[in-house]
Amino acid sequence: MSRRELIDPEVAVPLNQLLEALPGGFNSIPDIVQRRATVEAMLSGIEVPDNPNVAKEDRTIPGPDGEPDISVRIYRPLDKTGTLPGIYFIHGGGMILGSVEGEDPVATKICDEAGAVVVSVEYRLSPESPHPAPAEDCYAGLRWMAANASSLNIDPEKLGVYGGSAGGGLAIAVALMARDRGGPALKFMMPIYPMIDDTNTTASTQEIVDIGIWDRAGNIQAWEWYLGGQPADHYAAPTRAEDLAGLPPAFIDVGTVDMFRDEDIAFAQRLMQAGVPTELHIHPGSYHAAETFATDAALSRRIWALRIDALKRFLK
């Protein structure tokens, strides 16, 4: 049975529309530059109304030592004053796609509904910049955010990291780096359906082959580009981390029709076994990033309600 039959009918609508416009999905475009341009063009065609309650500012900040500067976008809720919690936001895209601009609606939503300052980082992408460049960019941005907490009006005691898909894997990577390198201190991490296992050996990686959104073949290719012919360490593929103790409290969610399902469930179990407070949600009928495609679906509203509730609890 095709796993597409297991998708919630309401969230299937925009996915079917995508596949009608682009048979085979984004991964059917072999050239990565063309694939990025196609994704950006489709995203730019989606009108998202401005949120008047969120102020945005773009800045250029120092990158890792000896590497190029990186850019960040800072979001602040205008109905809040004084020092606020801080959320470090890492966009998704399989390490090969995505941008701050592409996930601007998500970062805006989190800023507004969680009542926090959000700093979204523009990291280098693969295959042009394989591991460790993306992870090191993200860690450099996190260090900058913590070091400048006062001027950003962020409470350094209430700093967490959020990311979806590749951003989720990078969120765990920077949490591991922060633990291993002596900071910054993180109050929580929220890796959403994180991309964390380069082996592609779980049952769900064998099942999800024809959804049209991040199927097995696209994932294998993305990992090859991200690793650049080198073996994966635990910052590239966090499932390879032998010790998960000392990581911040975690919230993980994933859909039943997401190829990352099994690696994410197994990682959440390992976090719990390591003594890390962990909240895990598995959403029946949800494919990879379904809530970003079908924003008004009942399933999507349930997913977001759980995330925002968790963020508010983390940031109390």
C-alpha cells in the first residue's frame, strides 16, 4: 500500500496540488540551483499578510572564526516591553534548501504567539558548503545572540533553540556544541521532525518513497551533499552521539507519514533514557512539514497549539 493513502485528507489537498504542478515533487529537479529557485518561486507566490505586532530587523554578524560573516533576522513582539525570552530559530531545507525569508511566516508566528525575541540565522548550504559549515554558522549565531542578550533585550536565562527538519537536526547539533564547548546555556530545544540520521536504515526511511515531500531518494542525496564525502560525526548526524546527558529539555514532534518518524522516536527515547526531560508528539496522517502546507487544517492547528503551549511553558 502506498503510504500516501495514510495522509490526513485535509492536509493532502495542498500536497496534491503541488504534485500536479510539479510531478515528483521538488526532488525531481536534479540541479540544486534550479531546485532552490523553483522552491523560492513557489513560496513567493503564497501571500502571507504582514503581522503588525512583529517588528523585524536584518543584521550581519561575525561568522565562525576565519569564515564569512552571516546574516540574521531579529523579530520582536510589539505588544511586549522590557526583557523577553529569546528563541534561536534555524530554518529547514535538508541542509541544501531554505532561507530566513522562506520561513519568515513561521518565525513571525512564534515571535507573536510565544511572546519572545526570535533570532533567525542564515547559514551556508550544501553542497557548496558541506558539514561542518552549516552547523558552525548556526553555533556562531547562537553565541552572538547570547553575547548580545542585553542589547537585544533578551533574558539570558531564558534562551532556547527551535528548528524544523534540517533546522531540527542543526538545533540538536548546536545544543550538543553548547554542551561540549561550555555554552551558551540553553533552557530548551525544540527540534521539529529533525533530520538526524545519515544511515537511512529505519523502517520509515524504507516506507516513505512516493509522498512527494522529502522522500527516501531525496534524503539520501541531501545527506551525500551535506557530508561531502566525509564520515558523519555527531554534530552532522546527532543520532551518532554516544552520550545525550546534559542536553536541555526537549520537545519533538513528527508525523506518522514522515520518513524521519522512526529516527526521531528513537532519539526521543534515548533522550529520556539519558535523563533529559522530553516531550514527544506523533501526529497520525501528517507528512513532512504538512502544517506549513495546509496551515488552516485541523491537524495543523493541533500541531501548532501543542508547540506554542510548550514554548510558553519552556519560557516561563
